[in-house]
Amino acid sequence: MPARALPFLVLGFGVVIVSFAAIVIRFAHAEGASSLAIAAVRLGAAAAVIAPFAWLRAGGEMLRLGRRELGLCLLSGALLAVHFWAWITSLEHTSVASSTALVTTNPLWVALASAILLRERPGGTAVAGIVLTFIGSVLVFAADAGRAPGPGSAPMLGNVLALVGAIAASGYLLAGRAIRARVSLLAYIWLAYSTAAILLVSASIATGISFRSLPGAAWIFMIALALGPQLIGHTTFNWALRRLTATFVAIAILGEPVGSALLAYFFFGEQFSALQFAGFVLLLLGIFTAARDDQTLRQDQAT
């Protein structure tokens, strides 16, 4: 396998795993778990699994972190907490297709912020890829928004929350890119996940959520969410951030709404229209187009 292909393959695998997140969340909701509890357990369980490896291999590094590096890790964790709280809550109010399409509009925000803060100006082909992915997301959202809402749903609230999640995720990606050049992957993800977990657990307790009252099935789904989409999926994104630009990683994540919508059709019967299908095609085409403009691999990284 060519060394240049490995980051793209790893990132693609992560996108597939993360596509199951919305489905597992829906199952946890059906078992009575609140969105805040799901987010807290997702990050808390992931941080707990990583903890012994992080402290064994990077404990000294974490203790020597400077004020700036530590601050960026904590900021990244706070943004991650906002992202998961907002996005998981959005799935209570809108469809899987709309929620995942909106929450993955972050290439627009990442590209803008990267140009200003990181001076990463995407080439013409990458810009075309961003435009295609944006149009695809709009088509998916427009098609789904035109449907009659179900009982008790609030699609506008869900859409706004998904957009908040996208903006928070963009900040998380940029903070990760800024810190990953100086901090190892294990140290970074443990500090970010732990910070997010502490914030989410604190918010859960403050709002009167009881983790003890949750049924066993809800716990199974929440732990599966932590081990699969969170621990495996999002960790591959952080691994890729050291080898690919933040803009390309964000564009690749746009494959998630395609996979999630297909899985929602299979598990929940959430059908999608021809307009949504056209949006899915544009999303994939945008990812492919951005990949061809390969200013994404950093030449100083061999693996």
C-alpha cells in the first residue's frame, strides 16, 4: 500500500464507523436515555478506556504541558462537549438526514477559519469540492424539511441545534490541528475527551439527570456509542489531523450523512427522496474532488 494512501483509508474507515452514531443514539433515546446523558456517557466511557494507555505512554508529557498547550486541549474538550450535546439533542427533533447533513457543514466554517487563523488557503479544486458538498447538504436538508413533521417533533429547533453542533465541531477540529503538532495523539484525545466528559456529567447532575435509573439496554447502546463511533471513529479523525489539513478532514466527514441516512432507512424506515439522493451524490463527489486537490498530505510526515 502506498504510504500516501494510508491516511485517506484510515479516515474513510472512521467515517463509516461514525455513520452508525445517529442510529445508536436513536436506539438509546428509545430506551429512555436523555441526550445529555448519552453525550456524557459517550465521552466518559471513551476517556476511561483511554486513561491507562494515555498515562502509561504519555503521562510525563501531559505533566510537562505548557499553559498554552494545556489551554488548547481544554478548549478542544469544551467545544467537543458542546458539539455532542447540541447534535445528539437535535436527533430528538429532526430526521437523521437533516441532522447529520447540517452537523457536517463544518467545512464551510473550517475553511474560513483556517484561511484566517492557520493560513491554509485551499486550492481551486478544493474550493469546488467545498461548494459541491455545501450544495449537497442543502439539497438533503431542503428535501427533508419539506416533509410533514411527526408528532412532537420540532424540526427547526433540531436544525438549529445541528448547526450549533457543526460550528462547535469546526472549532474542535481547528484546536486539534493547532495542538497536534506539539502534543501526542494519546495525550491530546485523553485530555479533550476527559474535559468534555467532566463538563457533560456536571451538566447532567446539575439538571437532575439520574444515571442509576437508566435501563440496561440504554447503557449497552451508550457504551457501544463510546467504543465505536467515539473511540474508533473520532480517534481516526484526530490521527488524520496530523497528516491531512483540517479542511480536508472536515470535508471527508461529510460522508457521514450519506451512511447515516441509508442506515436510518434500513433500521427506522426513514425514506429519502430523489432530491435527497441527488444531495448524497453531490456530497460524495465533493469529497472526491477535494481529495484530488492534494495539498492535504504534509510532506514532512512519512506515516
